[in-house]
Amino acid sequence: MTDQAKTLPRWKEPEAKFVGTLVYLDEPQVVFLDHGADAKIIGVAIDRDGMDYGFLGAEISWHQWQRYKRQFVDLRYLFLLPRWKRWYLFDLAAMNESTCMVPVIRAKEDVYKNEDYLPSHRFFAREHTAQIEETVASELKTETYYIDGAWDPADLSLFFGRINDLYSFFLGLKKFVSAQTTPDQKRGLVEAFTDNTLHSGFNYVNLFGDLKGLVGYDERLAMGAIKKSSPGFVEIAGQVETLGEVTEAFVNYVANYDELKEKYNELHSYLSRGKLLKKEPARFDQKGVVAKFIRQKGEAFSAQLDVDYGTLDKLTHGDSLKTAKILLSFHRRLERYQLFFTEGRVSLDDPKRVASSPSIVAIPDA
Amino acid sequence: MAGIKTKAPDFLEELPHRTDAPCPPEGGHRQSFESLWRYVDSDPPTVADFRSKAAEGKRRHPAATACQWASCSMFLAKNVTYQALPKPRKQYKYVARVSITPNCGVTMLGEGIHVNFWPFATFVPKVIEVVEL
């Protein structure tokens, strides 16, 4: 999966834009740079020969940055597992002060694994001495999915639907915690996440359907150009941050496939044995031992899925059974999405073989 | 020296002069702190431990203002967490708790627990305790 992540289209220019200082102790110690769509560089000051104000930077996603800011992860984590698997060296002495552009060069393994250059554990965002003015990553981005094998329109529609389910899920969660979302919109999201158990039991198809209906036109996922040949490609446009979350969820799913499957089976079996999958929500004791057990399992499952349990908990008003069902449903969506990749029909890698066929068909927004 | 109501003693270091950007800035004050914490290199700390990067002869960091570059960083609370960062981990051996009075210099509160400090020429650190990092 890391190979797929590596080949995602990114801003490849050998320079990044200095955004601000996060920690100042006699001099800037931690800084934040913008490196294009969904690519941010967090840098720590280091002593290195040939550099006046040298920094080691890790290229992270917007989602990782948000998680770091909310203290789900510490600074060292970002350097050990940066989303885009790239590390850079840069010297702020070389920054163009009028454009704030800084030349960056890829760091080699002996540099980014050098303990002298890495922050220790337990340094969290609460220690920042300054806030930075962030660019809200609401701009649209186009993600290219390379396709191969036989594809008919129904397949394309199904594949788009799979991505859209995940996209709507993450966008729904993001909108729920956003200060920009109106109370009415939040109510709609709460209803989408909670009311479906009333009429559809374990079938959460309606949840995803309702979520799509709550997404604004400017935020909706859209299918752009398609090259329906073998191999070909499909371009899908959506919000940068949310598309990034879909990709991250997928990478996480593949990397932790066995553990996730085990947790899914455990939770699903428990609910099934207790006939809780289709139980009327009103008849479920939310404070009982069973609810506590489900919460415990749900939290572990959620952590492995890299989905914020706290947000879901708020959405479901603390109903651990509903939250568990949402998590199970989300896992199934990931599983179905991943099938296209397992079948070898979709890849995030550019096979560099795409240019041969002339059969380009433009499809209007979905 | 904008922002300071009374005539202040000379500063320990020569501060940058710019009419559009006074130093210390408007938010700087002569004020007391029962204790402020400073990352230092010696025990007991000396005035040299309160020198700015500018005083060390280092050219201004592009991400710092000239005035900030001529200040030293102090903290409202004992916080050894910055030792987790590569450069402070290498540079500093101790964190010292010192008492600051209006006669020590000008301080300006930043965000969080960070304080910029511009010591006066007469500044002698009154050290309360020193903690080895």
C-alpha cells in the first residue's frame, strides 16, 4: 500500500511555502510548510553541517495534521509515519522572504532515521508557542484511479458508488464537528447517523444514502474524465481533505486487514448472538453491561479503523450499539471498495501505459 | 521604546531601531513574575545564558523578526517538553527558574506559555532553582 501512496499525484516542486512557526525557543524550532494539495511539511530544527538554519521535514497529509493538532498523535509519530512517506531537508536561511518559498530536498534514510534529528515521543501540539494561519483545505482535487480489465458502465457506477460512500461518510463526520455547520445541518447529520436503525435494522444503506443528500453541491464527489480502455483511468474530483481521508482509510484497511477482520468478526458475532443486529433501538439498555461491552469493542475497532470514536459517539448520542453498527457498516464499505483493487482492476499507481487508446469519454458531474 | 511608560535603563543588548516596528514591541511591559523558566547551559546560570541569538552574532533567522531575534525565550511554567526537540536537546543542559522584577527588563507574553524577554544592562538573574534535563 505504501507503494500506492507514493505514486499519488502530489506537488512535486522542489520547494515549499513557509506558513509559520509552531514552536519558538530562542529561534524557530518547529515550522509548518505547504507543499501542495493535501501535502504539508512539518519541520524540526536540526544542527547539520552546511546549513545555517537547517530543518528535517516530514510530508504529512491534512488529515494527519488535524489529528496531530487534536493530540491524537505526537510529533514523533508524524516523523516516523508521515502519510506521504517523504522526508525533506531544508535551510530556512535560503527562504525567499518576499514569496516565503523555501527550497527542499529529499532526505535519505540515514538522515530521516537519525535519532539526533528526530523529536522524542510525547511532544504534543499543546506545547506550541504560536498558532499559524492555516489555509482551509476546501479546494477541490482530482484523484486518478487507473483501471484495467473489463469495465462496463455498471461497473464504473458501482466503483464510483463505493468511493462515494466512503467520501460521504468522512465528509459527514467533518461537517458534524465543523464550526461552520449550522445547527439544522448538524441535526440532519445526527438523524442520518441515528435514525436508520429505526427502519432498516442492520442495513445501513440508508445511512450512506442520507449522508449523500446532506452534502452540498460544491462538496459532492464528481466523476470527471474517463478513459475506458484497458488500461485506462477514471478521474474523480472532490474535496482535497476528504479524498485524502478515503485514501488513508483504504491504506489503513489494507495494512491492518487481519486485525480489522478479526475485530469485525468479533463484534458482529457478538451482536448477532445477542440478536442485537435488528433489535429495536428503544428497547436497548444503553447503560447496561452489554452496552459497555459493545462500547469497549467498538472503541478498539474504531481505533484500528482510524475513525474517531468520540465523534460517532456524539452523533449517536452515546448509543454504543448504533455506533458499533455504523463501524461495521463502514468496514464493509471499505471491504467492497478494496475488492476492486484486489481484483487487479483498479490501482492508484500510474502504470505509465495509459497513453495508447484514444477512447476518451467525458462524463458530466455525478 | 514604545509601550513602556517610564524611562527604562539601557538594554543588555543593542536592540533594532525601526520606527514602524518598535523594539520591544507595544505589548512589552516591565512587569514582575514570581518565576519564569529558561533553558540554560550552566548551573548556576549567568547573564550569558540570557543572551539572544542576535547577541551571539548569528544573522537573523528569516522566520523571526529582528526584535524577536534580539530577545530570549522564557516560559511561564516549568516545561521540559521542549527537550524532546532535536536542537534544544543538544543545546541546553538545564532549565532554570528565575524571579523577574520590573527592574530586570521588558517581557512580552506570547501564545501559550512563551514569554519574550529583553533584559536590561543591569540584569542579574535571581535563580530560584535549576533542574537538570
